[in-house]
Amino acid sequence: ATKKFIRPALFADPKINHITADARNFLLLSEKNYDVIISVLSLPIEFASASLLTKEFFSLANKRLKENGIFVQWVDYYLLSKEDIRTLIRTFAAVFSNTVVWHTKNNIIMLVGSDEPFALSPDDVKEKVAAGSPENADTFFLGMGPEQVRNAAWITGQTNTDDLPVLEFRLAQSVI
């Protein structure tokens, strides 16, 4: 999925360290910090995937970012209820003071977070994608900008944690 929305040539760029691994364990064992971390997971209905949607994992990823770093979490949302999506955004925003929510035509949510204000506005991001990858320009849309996330009436409340993985439980129930 990341190769489709991010220029494929970037995967051949020697300046980019593309790692395919268990994100949580990799970050736990790594001492490196990164400019950008992108986590892509399968359906979050089992512990291995669901543990990548917890406050603890998002905090771990945040600790591995350089100053002005950006973390992106891709999530298939077709099994998520409205409340599940709110819980996910609430959990993410509890860690990242600046959060943007994008969604795609393919039932993907991209949560983009940073502790610093974003250098590009959502409109600037759309323009850059359109210029660099015109075939993808109309496949993703802004769901919520940073101010919308901060001001959402439902932004306070229960988060998804290692000790209380509400998303894992609710998603498993929806599959049964």
C-alpha cells in the first residue's frame, strides 16, 4: 500500500531505510531515531496487529522520531465502527499533539502525527501528491485537520491501551 501512494522510486533511494519487520519489536530494540516512520498493519483483530494501535505503541514510535519527525499509521477501517474510529483517533491524538486524519477510497485511514506543527498544510500535501503521482491525487481525502481533531467533542474519553485493548476486543467480536 505504501508503494502505491508514495512514489515507488523512493524504495530504491539509498537515503531511505525501508524496513519490513514487526514494528513494535523493531522500535523496542532499536536506538535509532527517524525522520518518518510509517506503520502498515493487517486487520487489527489479533494481538500482533492490534498492539500497533495502542497508546503505548504510539508513544514508542514517537520516542523514535527525530525533532520534527512524522509518524504515519495506516489502518484498514472497513471493520471499524464509528466508535472504533473515534477511539483510534483519540488514542493517537493523546500521543501526538498534531494529528491529521486522511482516508482513501480503499477503506484505509492514515493517521499522521507529530509533536511539532506540520510544515505542509493538508492542501499543500494534496498538491505535492498530485504533482508527483497524479494517478493517486483523487484516491485520498482529508478526514480531519489538526484543529478539527483537537476540537472534536469526542476527543476526550477512553483510549486503546495494552492493558485495555478495547479495539482488539470489539473488532474480534464484529468478526464472529
